[in-house]
Amino acid sequence: MDVSTIIKNLHPLEIKVLLRYTAHDELTADRLKRDLQYKEGHANQAFSWLEGKGLVSVVNRIPHTFYEITELGHIIAEKGTVEERLVEYLKNNGAQTLPQLAPALGIENKDIGSAFGQLSKEGVLVMDVDKKAEYTGSPLPQRISVTGRLLKRAASSESGQLDLADLSPEELNVISGLAKKRGAADSPFRILIRETVIYKPAGDFEMVKEALKKAGITGNEIGELTPKMLESGEWKNSTFRGYNISIPPARVVPGRTNPYVSFLESVKDKLCSLGFQEFDGPLVETEFWNGDALFMPQFHAARDIHDVYRIKNPTHAKAIEEPYLSNVARIHENGGNTGSRGWHYHFDQEFTRRLILRSQGTVLSAHQLHKAEIPGKYFGIVRCFRYDKVDATHLSDFYQTEGIVLGKDVNLKTLLGFLEMFAVEIAGATEVKYVPGYFPFTEPSIEVHIKHPVLGWFELGGSGIFRPEVTKAMGIDVPVLAWGIGIDRMALMALGLNDLRELFCEDIEQVRLRKARF
């Protein structure tokens, strides 16, 4: 690129750098802030543009460590450390038990315990024969006064930061125990690592500089004509930047909702217009609601660790609602009052409290049964999690549209009508077929399949009529239609896609194109 072309494409931020410095200078953002009164963002932007034109190059990167005060640090700087407050309180009020100290000082038990443990090691506090914390009269350790000094210095500084290079060895030793790099909400300081990037002029820097001087360009040229300038006449004595009329205008991209979100909303609108009420629930469920309440035996293959995701901490819920726990346990063991023989095994009430990510949307239908009106129609769009091999028609986390219809007069014909509506009116399928299926909680059970123009036939979802073992445990004594339809798969048809993974595409351009088609 020749010099005249470079000059035409220079921004005032670049021009001022070119005119101010020579080929022997080392340049940093701080130097531009000091010499040219640039903000840090402007300095970095100027370097980026100049580097892109080959007029500067990076010669060194120097890392720096800073300690930034957190919200907790500001509180401690104002009120004092937990150790200081604890000792002061014991001085004035005498020996106290640790549980008494927490509410008195407005500090959590764990923090009181940690502070007492450290101070007892240092001989400042002891536990007397009555299990009360007592002040020994020893002075507070030096680290506490250093902590207070560091916090006050950071809190009073404009940036709220302390530079590692400015700290003494003693201060470094103390602050290392007060700072975290990540998750610093419970620490007085967070660690920030930043780089000072050093640039040097390169390429045609001097040649471009001389050309700017020759052309009389200063970097102070006006780039925008304002109403105020027109009103005052200031524009008459001003110099304006040149404009490159061949540069295309900036692309304006209007905001749009994600096409899959729009599709989900359209499904909700359709179901609400048919008189359905929407239900929802937590992602984390118990084995009870995810399977036991649906008459799935606790030894069912779907309970295997490879089919559901278990929660690491906490592992179990505290309790299951009654009388539903007892009702379901009896039905599993001997059929209870349903006329069924049950599964003939000892119902494990420890296992039923185990926490998992819900693996099927039917869990919300189970929750809704004991709250439902009769007659009633309910639905939910439910995110589920199940270990599976990810491919064009399977994901390890997916959405189902789940629903129930309760009433004395509902039957299999009613259910088939709903399934056809889902397949034709919502998914846009032209070919639909029904296949007998098996689910522990419905009888009869039906799978609905639709034909995709590229992927061929695939299962859209399962459905059926809830067994008495499911409904009577929840106090329901009328037929209940239930279905769980893969709404992700319906979206494939409706949006004209061939792969479920495209619903969660990271390519924003593809998402925009898809929205235009929808």
C-alpha cells in the first residue's frame, strides 16, 4: 500500500501518534495516556490500527499482577476484620460460646469458627472449661494490622487496586492469603494479571509522518459537522477530514429472537389457544418423581447410571411429600388400592430420595396430577437430560412438550386426535403413523412417527393413558391421557433443518438465515 493510500485511511488517533513520536521511541498505552491524554481504550485502538497497517510492531510484553479490592473487602475495610471484631466483642462482653457470637456480631458461624481457630493457634483466644471463647489479653498478630492497612489503601485509591511491585515482603505474605484469582466473592481481594505491551515504530512510519507534515494534516481535523457548528459558524474556519466515499456503509442488523425460541413460543400459543394450562418445574428431580411415581420399578434399566445424570452434591433430597410417598410405596410393593399386583419388591425409601437431572418430561405430569382440576388440560415445554450418543436425531439434553388431559369422557380416540395435531399442524409432517409401544406408566401405549424428507421416519414421541397405579396414588380416579413429544424433532420439520445440532448453532449468520425462513 502506498503512502498516499495509507494517509487517506488514517484515523486522528493514529495521526497524533505518528506526528508525536520517532522511530526510536518505545510506546505503551500508559505513555499515550500521559502524552496525548488518550483513554486506555483509545490508546489500544490506535496501536491496533497502526499495527494492522504495519506502522508499529510489538517488541515486548511485560506481565503485571494487581490486587483489586472486592465488595467483601470494602465491608472489612469499613467494619474491621472478623478477628478484630471478635476480639473486641470478647473484651467488652466476656467469654461467649461460638453460636452466641455469630448472631451478636452478624457474622456467619463458619467465619466465626475460622477466626477463632486461627486466633487460638496464635494464643489470642482460648476455649475455657465451659466451651466458651475467651480473650487471653495477648495483642493481635501483626498480620491483622497489615490486612487493615492494605484494605484501606485499596479502598481509598481511584482504581481500587494495589500493584504487586509496590508491596513490601510482609505485605505480599499477608495479601497472598487474602486474594483469589477466580471465585473471589468470599475474599477481600481478587488477583488480576495484566500485560504492558511495548510497541516500536516500524515499516514506513517515518515516511508516513513526513507525508502528514507536508500535507498539513494535524489529527485535529473535524470528522463530523454538528448543528452547533452550523449555528455558530465555527465550521467556516475549521479543517475537515477527508471522506472515502467508496467505503461501504456499516451493516445494520436488526435484533431478532432466535428461530427455535420463536418456534417454542408458537407451540405454547397453539396449546394455550386450545385451552391448555402451562406447568413447569425444577431441572433437578428425585428418583421418586422421575420414576417411582410413574410406576417404574426401582430395578428398571432406565435407572442405570448410564441413562440418567446423578447429582454429586447434595446426593439426596431431605424428604418426599406425603401421602404420595406412602401411596406409591404400597403400589410398588403389592398394588395398593389399584387392583394391581404391583412389582413385588421392597420399596427403597433411601433410593427414592436420590437427586438426578430429570430424564423425561413426564415427571412434571406426575407432579401436576394431585393439583389438577377435573376436567383439565395441562402442558409444559420441558428440558430433559439423558445419556445418549449425539447425532442428527439425538442429543444428550433436549426439550419435550409434555401434557396430560383429565376427564371422565377422554379416551384413546381423543389421544390420537391430539397426536395428529402435533404431527401435522405443529411439526408440519405430511406422513404420520402410530406404532404400539411400551411404557411402565401407560396402558395402552403408543409411539407416533413422522417422515422427514431427508432423515426418513423417526419417532416423534410416546403417549398413552396413565395406568391406575400412577393416577390413584395421586388421588385421581378418572382417565388421564399423557404424551411426551420431542419438540426438538418437531422443530426440524417446522424449520426445514436436517440435524438437531443446528437448533443450537453457534454461527450467528446461519441463525439469521433460519429466522428469515421461519
